[in-house]
Amino acid sequence: MLRPGGEIHFKTDNVPLFNYSLRSFEKSGWELSEVTRDLHEHGPVGVMTDYEAKFYEQGVKINRCVAVFAGEEAKA
């Protein structure tokens, strides 16, 4: 569904989900960049969802990465 070079910008407060996602992206041949385990360490970044803003106020860290799709051949 995503053409080669397409990006997924993924963020979550769920650490086990984030760790699993990083492993899954890499195993499937996606290129990862902008991996952080505390997106708002130096203050709010970008547009926040309602839940994200709530968690930020509570001091909950937000994990984020950008995964770039390399194409179907990368799965082999």
C-alpha cells in the first residue's frame, strides 16, 4: 500500500509496542530514523493528540520514529 520511499511517522507511549515495532520494521527491511524515546524532552514538538498532551502533562515519555519503506524486495 505504500510506495518505496514512503514514510510512517510512528509515536506511542507504549514502550513494549514501540520496541516490538522497531524490531518488526527492521526485520522487514524498513529504514529507521529519528528514533527517540523521549520526544518532548526539551518541550512540546509538533502537533500532539489529546492523549499525547495529557501524557505530556503527566510526565509520560513519548517514543517516536520514522520508518521508510524500502520496497517489496527488501522483505526477501
